[in-house]
Amino acid sequence: MIMYVQAVASLGIWVVQLLTISERLKHNQDVDGSVWFVIVANPVITALVALAAVFLTRRSWARGLGGCLQVVGVIGALASVITGYYQAGVAIVLAIAAMVLLASGSPRSAHTARGISTQ
């Protein structure tokens, strides 16, 4: 569930970042290259997080994809925070929570959630 919330929040943060960039450009302020990368990568990462969330209990690859995307998301959000887009701090908190939940879940619990007994 947290990965669904994360995907929606990530899109919201992306919109705020776009508006902030727009304002900075209107006032002839510089926008770092890393911010442009995050603005382009964020929708792709969001879509992949949503995909991993959909398949988390059904496909074994989704847990690895979800974990990898959390790390990428933290790095991207950290770059945003460092360059002055502090709203990305929300993304860091959500990613850390998702990583903790992914790490605490076991493959057995995923099988149990589907009604498959491993005995």
C-alpha cells in the first residue's frame, strides 16, 4: 500500500517541482542539471514503482524492482533537496518506509497472501 501512496505522492512532488522550476526560470535563476535529470526520470520511476506495487505479492521480481527503485528514488530526491527543492524530503521518508517494509517481508508471506502453502 505504501508504494501506491509513494507513486501518487511522487507525482504530486513532481508537479510542485515543475512549478518551482518554472518560477525560477521566469526570474532568470539557474536550474541545476541534476534537477533536470530528476524531472525527466521521476515519472519513469513513478510508473515502475506503481508496476512493482501491483505485482509485489504475485511476482518474485517485483520485490527486487521495488527495492532498487527505492534506492534510485532516494538518490534522486536527495539531489533535489540539496539543490533547494525541499518538498522532495517527503519522497525520501516514503522511500525509506517502503525499503523497511520490503526488507521485513519474506517470500513466504507473499506466498501466504496468495493462498499458496509452502509446506
